[in-house]
Amino acid sequence: MGVSYMFKQLALLVVKLTIVATSVAAQSKPGCQSYCGNISIPYPFGTGSPDCSISGDFFIRCKNDTLNPPKAFLPTNNIEVLSISVDGYLRIRSLVGYDCYNSSGRDTFNFDMWIQLSKFTLSHARNRFIAIGCDTYAFVQDDVRRSFSTGCSTSCSDISDVINGYCSGIGCCQAAIPKSKGVGSYHISFSSDNNHSQVLGFNPCSYGFVVENGAYNFSASDLNASDFRDKDFPIIVNWTIGNQTCQEAKRDPKNYACKQNSYCEDPKYGPAGYLCKCLDGFQGNPYISPGCQDINECETLKPCTEKCDNVPGSYKCMCPKGSEGDGLKNGIGCRSRRRRQLLPMLIVG
């Protein structure tokens, strides 16, 4: 059995285990609506009734009166939710900011993008700030808490200078979101040296947006796309439970959110509060009793060549009587003790 084959088999097993864990983890509070349209609503989030979420910050408005399929929105604004993970993040839909010009100067088509996230915070690790234009300075900053400010500039004199897929200052630029524990809002703004007067023929507008890493690939055609300002992009925001640390939360067992077979984690970045995680070898939703459930690795991974014994949080491979080894498919497996005794020996005299 080749090494590459074993790696492929191991990767396939890990994917299977991840799929099982994900399906189990996506659990709503018993008796509550599990989905809004195509979006799974796992606890501590909830929809339908306020009692279905851990608090009002986690209530999801399911708009189904005019939308088919229904769509999910954050409770205090019109921000659409695209997916929810019990690992402490949301994927939401965000609009594009733009600043447009014509031969007379600044056009009426301008939009300084604002977003207010309330309890949730922008992930610095999973998002980037992107600006598009050939006479463009773009900025993104937190105007509420003044916690960060960043931006970039991009220029070009001819469309032939621009290279598809490259976002390094010629037609497109990007900037990292600064590390911060409290980026709960941001504002995108623009400036221009020459009001795009020298590039109007192929780039009348500047664009700026925050986007999830890997969700946007620059194209030169975007510089002159009249509908680019109507686009939207996914971004990742972090969430936590309450505003206490793990140590503080454990002092209040009645309201402590982590259920059986889970542990508490203080996030390094993101909003104040804590997260609950399943212990190794367990899966499920750590916020719902009876908590995380044991993974039967003998069934999901099938790691053993012979007998497999599932134990809480792990498994044991066993070799039959008269043989020895680790019993693992990707290890040495099991071999006969008799065979080992019959191996030739080299005697040096």
C-alpha cells in the first residue's frame, strides 16, 4: 500500500467525519424552527419566537412574507445572513461603496458604505478590504469607536496596464483589516486626485468593499462595469456569548452556556465574551443539552485492520490473540508473533 494511497484514504475519512460533525452541530433549540429558507439556524441563534435564541442579539428575523425562499436577517438592521456556524462566526451579505464621476465632475451616483454590526465584530483574519479604480484613494474605518482606520490607493493610465487577477495597486488594491477586539462598525469613503477626468473612458467610478478572503477575483472589466455598484459580497463576522471571560462565566452555573462534553474558550480576537467547543472525539452543538455526543470513530473512520473498540472521545485498535502491533490501517497493523519468531537472525561470531 503506497504512501500516497494512505494519505488519500485518510483525507477522505477526515472529510466524512467533518460532514457528520457539521450535520450534527447544526441543531436548533428543541421545539424551534430549524431553518429560514435554505439557512440553518443553530442555537444559540433562533428564529420564529424570541425564546428560541439565547438572547435578543441572537434572534434571526426570517422574512418570508415577500421572499421565496425566505431569507434570514440580523435582528436590528437589514443585513442578510448567509450562513451561521456554531464555531463562532456568521457569514453576512455586504454592499459595495462607490464614488462616480462624469465630464462635469462628481456624479450623483455616490455611496459611502456604512455598516453597524451591534453584538458582532468584523473578522480581521477572514476578510480583506478591496478598492477598485484608476484614480482612487479608498478608506475603511470605524467611525463609532475609532478602533481602526486603513485603506489603499490604486491608479492606472490605460486599461492595458491592468492585469486580471492582480490586486497590487494597478486598477485594484487591498488592505488587511487591523486586529482589534471591537470592530463592530465600519465606514468606506473615497477621494480622487483628478476626479477620474483622465480615465473616464474606461473607469468613471471608484469602488470599495470588505469581502471574505477568496470570494473576489479582480477583473479589468470591473473598472467599467456599470452594474458593479449593485453587487454584494460575503463577509465574516465573529460572535461570542455574553461579555464575560470563561473564568467569570463558570462562576454562574445557571447561565453558563457550555453543556456536557464541551469546554469554554476565550477568543483571542473578536467581541468580549466566550465560546463553547466540543471536546476532542465529540461532536454536536455544545450549547444544547445533552451537549456534544461521542463520535464512533470505529464507524466513521474505520481506522483498524482488525477489531475496533469505541471509547468516549477516542477509540482503540486491538490485534487478535497470537498477534501484535498497533492495529491501525495507516500504522503497522497486526502481525503474527510466530512470524516474528521465525525471522532469520544474523549471528556474528
